[in-house]
Amino acid sequence: MRITFLIGNGFDLSVGLASRYSDYFPVYEKEVKEKDKLFQHFSDEINSNIRDWSDFELELGKYTKHFDADADSYGKLIAQIDDFLNGFIIYLKRESEKLTFENKETIATAIRKSLLTFYSKDFLQDKSADKLKKVFFEHSSYQNVYDFINFNYTEIFDKCINLMGSVIGQHAYKSDRPSKDLCGQIVHVHGTLENYPLVGVNDKSQIVNTDLANDDNFTKLVIKPSSNTALKLNRESEAISMIKSSTVICTYGMSLGQTDKKWWALILEQLSKNLICQLVLFIYDDGFSSTSSTKRIQKEAKVYDRLQSFIADNSEIDFESVKERIYITFKTNLFDLKLKRTDTDSMIDSSEPNIITV
């Protein structure tokens, strides 16, 4: 059975990296004051109150209204985006140096435990955990292969995964003979700090300047799927293949952003075509509290509504049927790691066993 994790910025934040838009934008505002007025204008026009990176990308689509549909004009926009992204890459490299991977065994054990228990009652509602446990039980005669689609530019998650080696653990559900849980591939669908990082929108509908939205020379620079195609890299096709071969998909640290609509639509399509496929969503909500049943029900309904909005009007996906195989949790402590350098070496308790038995 293949299990695919989609990893977003929430993972980097959880281990101690200051990688929010709100973390970087004040740095950019300060640095841009020493630059050409072209870049200062970009800083002035882009909304500083943005919370998520996906919202920033939507702002880029709106910002196109300031430019004409000729290469000289929109070339200024591309220069502004490049300057912003280059500054962010430098910032992330600097912030990444504040993390430590010295406690290798502790990190490996924590990651291993997270991957082997993400569908347990520690994180999911009882009925959701029971349904997923049944799926794992029914496929227990086979090896489990865990693949990862990383939406971050950093390779912090990769380093943690690689510390485990190729074998994550073992499972023994139906018999005393365990089957292996193996680590598969990691794909950075939007690039890395050193390998063509992408920022942009999902499709031309998110570019308010209709002339530019219909200019192929422009769209391949700012529409992420088009940029991947122009770069002639396999990362997008590899990520698509991972999702299409998945029995269980889990997202962690991902915002339900419109600028990644392609991926949410693809996941829902997989759920629709593969009636065994299950989706687990770790949703960050700083206002969530388990003391209010009404708020949880309302928040869950909003997540379902947002997912449904990713389905195209002409799609044959019956959302009500796939909804039964979508499990939402607002507990965000799955990867309980703190990698930021401190005065102490203690991070977590790593005494859990690696064999899962039922």
C-alpha cells in the first residue's frame, strides 16, 4: 500500500523555522528601502497584512493590473517578483542555520513514530481512526511505502526523513510475521532553495489582467504548473503519479489555498476514482478548542466547503460520496519536534517501539 504525505510550511514552522509570510515581509520592507523605487513600489502595493503564502500569491495575480501586456512592462513585474523571492531564499538560508540536527536518533525516532501513528486516536476522532485502522489492517499483508510531496523550498523535512534510513518500521496486523514500512521518494513540487523555486498562481483565472492572462510568454513565468512545464523537470509529473497511486493521503502544514487548487482537485479526483482511497487533513486553526463541540462541527463544515470549492463545475466528482473518506483533525502536534538551537538538548521522549501491532 502506498501512503503519500503532502508537507506544507506548517512543518517548518512546527520545528522552529520563522517561515511565515509575516515573518519575512517586515525584513523585506526594511531591506527594500535601500533599493530602486521599482522594488519599493512592489513593497508598498503588496498587502502586508497577509497571513498565508497562498494569499500572497493571489495578491501577485491582482498586482498584474499595474502592467501592460508587453515584455518591457511585465518584465518589471518579473524583476520585482525575482527580487522578492531571492531575498526570501537568502532569509530562509539564514534562518535554517538556527536549526540543529545533532540529536539524530531522537529526530529519527520522532519522525518514525509520527508516520506510524498519524491515523491513530491520538490525532483523529474515534470513528475516523477506526475506519483508517481497518484500511491498514486489510492491506497488512503488503509492504507500506511512504512517499512525500514537499511544498517547501527548504529541505528540513527531507533531512529528518533521511535520518531514518530506508526502513521506517514494521507492522504485524494479521499475523506474527511483520511486513515492512518503507520510505519512498521525496519530491519538491515547487523547487528548493537551490533548485528553481517557484512562486505564483494556480491558473490564468487568478491573473486579473486579462491581456497578461492570455499571454503564454507571461503565464509560464507566474503560473506554477506552467512554470514547471517550461522548466522541463519531472517533479510535477512525479508528484501526480504519487497521488494517483495512493491508498492513503495525508496533508500536514498545508493551507487550503487557491493557488494550489491543482493539487486539491487532483486529490479529490483520486478519492472519486479509487473508492478505497482515504484522505487525512491536519488543519491548523489557532482558535480551535476541544471544549466546544459546536465550534468543531462548524470548523469542519468550513473545511469541507473549501474542499468542495476546488471541484470544477464540469467535474463528475460526487463530493458527498468522497466526503465519507475525508478525516479532519485540528491537532497539529503530529511531528512533535523542536529543532531550533537552545541551551538544552532535550526535545522529546523517544521511547516508543517501532512495531505496530493490533
